[in-house]
Amino acid sequence: MNNDNKEIIKETAVEIIKWMGFDCEVEIMEENGEDERVICNIKAKKDSNVLIGQGGDNLQALQHIIRLLVRKKTDDMIRFILDINSYKKDQEVSVLDSAREMAQRAVDEKKTMIMRPMSAYNRRLVHMFLSNNERVKTESIGENGERRVVIKPTSIL
């Protein structure tokens, strides 16, 4: 992503957060992984729990709004992730730790394990993370807010 687009993301996030009455700093980071993600991390000085909301609901809504505003300011199809005080990053680590543990239990106990309901983003993380593990297969089940990942050991398939 070019520097102009990074600046548009940063300026838009600062503008919206300040308009909402919060004091913050914004940093744009690029992660060089499989999908080379761009992360806009808002460092809120206080009341970050209000910006994040229960289960990250407010953060998701805020990300949607900021993405729409950024896309109006550029012709490029800009993709980025909005985070607040590294909440999503911490959540990712927790979800992947849980997936690793449940996959191991599925293999050891030779039984299907079902994870708690989670967002489409987190389900995708789990599927991608466990796709390299030849001892398990994953699938999503459920509807709407109750969708969850099922981890099955390949030894019982």
C-alpha cells in the first residue's frame, strides 16, 4: 500500500475518533505475512472499552464506517484492519491458542471438538491456521451469531 493511502487511513481515523470526543494516537502498521495486512491501530488514552464495545461490536461498526469514508477519498480498493489498543491482535492470539489446544485434544481424544461462536474473521483465522495441520479438518456450522468452528481429527473421518 502506498504512503498516500496510509495517510488517508490515518487522517480519517483521527478525524472520526476526535469527532466522537476521544483522545488518541493512530499508527499504521504493515504485517508481511500471507496476506500482507495493513493495520490501523488507534491508541486510545482512556475509555477504550467504549470504543471497543462488548465483544468488539463497536470496533467492528467503527471499522466499517472508517472503511467507507476512506474509500470515498480514494479510487483505490483499500483494505485494512482497524484495531484499538491492539484488542484484535490480543483476540487473535487467544483464538489461535484455543484452536491449537482444541486441535490437539481432538487428535488425542479422537473426537470432534466444537469452538465457541466467533466472528467470520476469527473463524477464517482458525481455518487458515489449522489448514497446515494434516491431523485435523475444520468446518463452520451454525447460523448468524452462532457460527462456530468444528475441529475433527482425520483419524475418525
